[in-house]
Amino acid sequence: MIDFYYWPTPNGHKTAIALEEFELDYRVKPINILMGDQHAAEFIAISPNNRVPAIVDHDGPGGKPHTVFESGAIFLYLCQKTGKFWPTDPVQQSVVTQWLFFQCANIGPMFGQCGHFRGYADEQVPYAIDRYSGEVQRLYGLIDRELATKKCIAGDDFGIADMTTYPWMIDQQQALHGVDIAKFPNVARWLADMEARPGVQRGMAVMGNDLKVGDPTEETRKAFFNRD
Ligand SMILES: N[C@@H](CCC(=O)N[C@@H](CS)C(=O)NCC(=O)O)C(=O)O
């Protein structure tokens, strides 16, 4: 059994999709990041960077519990644990790893900052909005070019690069990031393929798609934006 420390954000969704696609038994431990749960000492003991997602695998290596934070590390751990979505060919392993790291190091941080400055920041900062919106457009263009010749991000087979990237590009995120999907037809085709997968649908439905459960106070809001 895996304890899954989760909130319905893109990084949370992608890991929920993985747990479904890998067909693993898990139970959800909600961490309401808008109410400050990520700053609780018990959670920091599991996720030192006070971010979701994190997992505790009670059937870890050697039969002992094992904790993993950082979504990319969680994905590699699940591949190693199960052998699923992990190609046997070392070249393809390297390709998959590149696109996994690409998502964690580029799509996540840039899209995240774009969403912050466009949708959540208290003040409008035109330089930041332009900077991150431009990066999002560039990254959409990059993925659109890749998907012109491949069915999925790391090749023709669905895999962890698709699971990690998909929740960052759903309609709700496109609206937040100011993306016109008509400009990226290969991404649009791939999104439709992802949406058709039952594992993706189940992962996205784990806690729905609403970040806001409870009423954040000024104090929890400050904690969320790290101004405390
Ligand atoms: N590099 C981390 C990023 C995780 C992350 O940024 N999680 C966000 C939700 S998508 C979070 O927990 N935010 C809480 C906060 O900012 O206080 C990963 O890939 O796991």
C-alpha cells in the first residue's frame, strides 16, 4: 500500500495518473496547500521541500517503508518498483529520462510561475507575465514539433513523459496560461489521446479539479506564497 500525499494540482494530478496507470494500491492523504497543511512538521518529515506530491510505500525495498518526494523521483521509483513504463532498451530509457527531466525542470517551473503571475499574484507585474507567458508559448511550440512525428512525447508508446506533462496542458491550465490551443494542433491531438485513457481519467478524478477546498485565510495565503 502506498500513502499518497496529494492535492489536486498539476504535480498532484500527474502522480495520481501514475498510480492509476501503474495499477498500484494507494490511499490519498490530502495536503491542502491553500490552508497551510504543507507546513506541518509531520508532512515536512516526509516532504522536506514542503511540496506535494510525496509518497510513502509501505512495501518498499526489502519490505520496508520507503518515502519519496519530488515528482520525477516518484516516477523513477515507480518504474523501478514495477518494471512498468520503463523500456528495456537503454537508448529508450535515456530518451524517456530526458523527457521526464524536461517536464520537471521546464514545464513544471515555467508553467507554474506563469500561472502564479497571471492568476494568483496580488499585483500585476508585466515583465514577469511576459517572461513566463513567452516561455509557456515556446514550450508548447517545442512539444508541438515533437508530436508532429511521434504519437507520444518520448516516442510512439504512452509513458511517464505523457503522464507528467498532460495535467499541465489541460483546458483549465491553457486558460490560466493564455494559450490558444488552435496554434498547437499536434498538442491538441495528443491531449485528446490522453483524455481517452481510463487511467488518466481515473487519476484526474481522484479529488476533482478544484484547488479551493476550505477558505484560505490571509495567514494561510501568505504561507502558500512563501511570504511568511
Ligand atoms: N519540484 C516539485 C514541485 C512540487 C510543487 O511545486 N508542488 C506544488 C503544487 S503543484 C506545491 O506543493 N505547492 C505548495 C506551496 O507552494 O506551498 C515536484 O516536482 O514534486
